Amino acid sequence: MTAHAISTASLICLGRSSRTRLMHAIAPKATASHATEFHSGMHAAAGGAPDHALAKNQMLALDGRRLTLQCLAGQLWLTRDGDAEDYILGPGQNFEIRPDDHVVVQAQRPSRVRLLPA
């Protein structure tokens, strides 16, 4: 699957095994900067956690760090490797990401997120 296809495909349409393969395929890129789609690095900001915009269907892969993901606006769909549940986050909802988690987040509509160190 090409990078373009990954960025435009909807994860919801994929089965769990397909999502797992996709998460493992993009994990090396995510591990390198701890987040994809944010080329300046989401964890580089000093003095606080900035907000980040996600366009509809834009994806974010996270792993290797303990974080709290906050949905500030919009709606996020989140899947975690090895977890039978998927999660929908709305404004004001948080999700704790553990260091051993492999998580993919997709914006269901234009959204704003914040990643906080836990």
C-alpha cells in the first residue's frame, strides 16, 4: 500500500487484522518522530503542549511514549494494537497512551488534538 493510499484510506473500513498490518507498516515512521503527519514534531514545543489540527480523514500514528491524547474539537476514531475495542473521542475527552501501545488516530471530521506527556 502506498503512503498516499494509507493517508487517504479510512481505517474504519478495514478489519482488525488489516489495521494491525497497517499499524505495523507505519510504525517505523511513527517511532522516528513519535507522530506522523506533523513534520515539525508534536513533542518539540517548549513551555506547553500546543494544539494540532487534523483534517477530515487525516491519520496520526503514535507509539513508544506515555501520552495523554486530548480531543479539543471535532471527532477522533482511535484504535490500539491488541485491543478488541476501538474508541471515538469527542471534545473534552482524553485517552491515555502507554509506552508499549501502538495507536492510530483518524479524524472523522476536522479536529484539534493536544498531546500531553503523562
